Amino acid sequence: MSKAKFYHAGCPVCVTAEQEIISLIGEDGVEVIHLGENKGKIGEAEKLGVKSVPALVTPTGNVLHINYGAGIEDLK
């Protein structure tokens, strides 16, 4: 994985975290995945270890859970 992946659900906590992540990493360094709009990516997020959103998966595969917006089960 060459880019970080930022998973979120569109809640205010997630949107704020998205803006902060983009300002830190830059749009070219992160793929933003809105699980509320793209439910087909929930399984991918789970396989990577995402338990709640917002979460950032680093290019090395580490999952950084940021604050708490929603559990991954709540998005299904």
C-alpha cells in the first residue's frame, strides 16, 4: 500500500478528522473512503483491522483509530 487509507462515515467527528488528515498528509498521500456511501468497502476495512471510524490505515498497515464516530458494526 503506497497511500494511507482514511475510512470514515460522514459524521461531524469524521469530517473534521478528514480535514485534519488531508492538511497533514496532503490529498496525494491519502485515499479517503466514505463507508456510509461505499458500503462495499466495509469488508476491506475490517480485513485491515478497522474497528471504528474515523480510522487511518498507514502505508505500513498500522491502524490508527481517531476519536470515535461509529463502530464498524454500526455501518453494516
